[in-house]
Amino acid sequence: MLVIIIGSILFVNQNVAYTENTPDVILYIHGEKSIGGPIFHQKGNLVDGYLAPGATVSGTLRIYNNYSERINVENLALTIKLEKSYGDNYYQIEDENLYEVFAKNMKLTIKRGRMLIFTKIIYNKSFYEMMYKKDNEDYNGYDLPILDRFNINKNDYIDLKYIVHMDERAGNELQGIKATVNFLINVNENPVYQGGSSYNPPSSGGGSRGNSKEEVDDEIQLEDENEKKQEVNVDFIDIKGHWAKDCIQTLIEHNIVNGYPDKTIRPDNFITRAEAAVLICRALNLEEKNKLFTGYIDSIPKWARGYVIASTEKGIFKGYPGRLFKASKKITRQEMIAVLMRGFNKELEEEIEINYIDKDNIQDWALRYVKTGVYYKIVNGYPDSTFKPNNNITRAEVFTMICKLLGYHNEHAS
């Protein structure tokens, strides 16, 4: 027999009034966002029992938003821990192949609804497609299709129904295994500034998801052009002692970066495609283009719309197949260096070799842009000889790259 326990990270207990229609499990989103996504508290187990090949179990899950703002759920993920029994004790399994076998044999259907009335299937695959491992680009959870993403307002909830089915063809290698499966959402959320924390930058100084409606406007976003511009001498609370402070201050002085109304820059937050479009246009002094149609079929927030149009018309951004821009998708290192090289008209003057140990992970379309960035010393990679092309890039990393391209870096670098 195979025992499966689906739970979540134990954190802080919360009190909430329940209706008579109580789900099997209640997960609470609370506190601040973290690199690993929102932290949950569990009441009960999603699944607590034994499964054999061909068996099916189901239950209901309520996600209660006790966070300080509305959240948009774009990504679902599972973390898996497998253990094998030896006598009376269980020991964690390290065999990665067994994790893959297990995940592919566990079929999962998730339906969304409210008040335990479920109207829409948002996931119907195996555990494998939803697997998440920290710092592993191959296991990054499951990005919901645009039309399946949903909001949970503050002090509100959404209900999910899950159906777990073990494939009839599951082999003997899964017998006697105990599995603990944690349910997470938005595992690629921005990291949060922690007062007094430090950050060890890559040697370079430099270093994906969209919504279908105006909900994008509610994402944490770059400065709104309608907001009153911050004064240069504002004491931003989260850049003191930061490795990119000099470049950040320089870009503030040139009105390329304005900061947020709460006097933060949020340098270690990941940057979205919409934010990148605004930054690049400001750096290149490109005016907003106000047109009825953006050229893309998906929604673009008002604060970035004119910049997205302008940067697209200049060939800086090219969008995704199907005329999608994906405004709130986090931009990766290779994507960012590509749009910067196009925006600043940098061309590779001579062929060079790059020796990053993960250079094979650089996609073919991005390779020449990466080489160009290395050639002009805009980006050099990490101390461990990696480039990490598919990693999301932070605001500070982008600021530093723009600072270099504008020729400000050497003048102001510490």
C-alpha cells in the first residue's frame, strides 16, 4: 500500500468563522509574500490514508485570504517528500527517478468554486506537471492558463475540489512508500525586502505570467505615471547598504526610476515584462504611444500601456506567439538582456565564446544577445561560472544593466 498525505507548511494558526459547509482542509494566506510563495497554515489533511493502484480519493480545500491585499492566483504547485519504511521508522528517499515515477502515476483533477459548489475544472493532469522544487527550473509549478486564473479578495476565500487517482499501472517500486505532498500557490512571487538583510550580487551586476482582464492593474507594479514623482533626496528605506545603491540613486537622479509611494524601491523584487517596458522607454527617452489597439490580444495595465506600444513599435519587445504580451509575467535574464540589446542597438562586433557551465540552457534565439551583453560587459554571469538564463531577474539587476548601458556605472560605482 502507498500512503499519501497532502498538507502544507505549518506556520501560524488563524481564527476564522466557518459556515456550516465546512471544507475538508482550510489553508490560510497570511503575513507577507516570500520567495517560496504565500505561507499556509493547514487544518486537517487533504488526503490521509492508503492508496493502491486504481484507487481514487477526493476532498475539498478552502484558500482563505488573510493577507493585506487581494491576490491573483496564477500558479499552482506541489512539493513532494517520499519516505520508505524500515522497521518502525521512515527514511526520506533521495532517488530522483522514483519521485518522477510517483508524480507521473498520481493523476490530479482540481475544480474551482465557492461555498463548495464547483463549476470549473482548472487542472486535470498528473502531480508531475505541478511539481515545484526551489531553485530548480525544471520544476516550477503549473502556470494556469489566462482564463483559469482567479482573484481572492482580502478576507475572502475560494474553494477547490481535488480528486487524486493512482494509475492502475503503477509499479511495485511505489509499494510501502509514504508521500507528503504540500500544496502551494504562486511559488514565483516576488521576494520581499527585509530590513537589514543583505544580498550577494552576481558578478555581472545584472542578473513568466499574464492576466486576461484589467486585474493586471492591481498587480504590484512599477511607478504609475499619474503618481506624483518622488524627489531625488527622498530617503528610500530599502536601498541603504544595498549592493546596487549607487546605480539606483543615479537612475533616480535621471528620472528613470521614481520609487513607490511608500518610499521603497524594492530592488530585490523580480521585474515583470510591463515594468521592463516602462524602464527601457524611460532610459531611452521614448514617449508613450497612446493608441486604441496595442497590437496584443491580452490585457495590458494602463500605467504601462503606452510604453508597451512604444517599445513594440521600436522592435524592442516582440511578444509571444498568438499576439500575447504577458504583461505581468516575470522576465528572465536572457529575455531581459535581449530586449536591452535591441533597445540600445548593441550588435556583436566579433564572435566570442562563452564558457558558462550552463550555457546549453541559453535558448538559441537568445544566444547572440547574451554574447553581445558579455562582449560589452553589461553582464558577466555568476561567481560559480553559471549564467542562469531562465532565472527571473530582479529590479536591482536590471537597474545596474541600464546604468552600464547609459555610461553611468563607472562614474558612480563604489
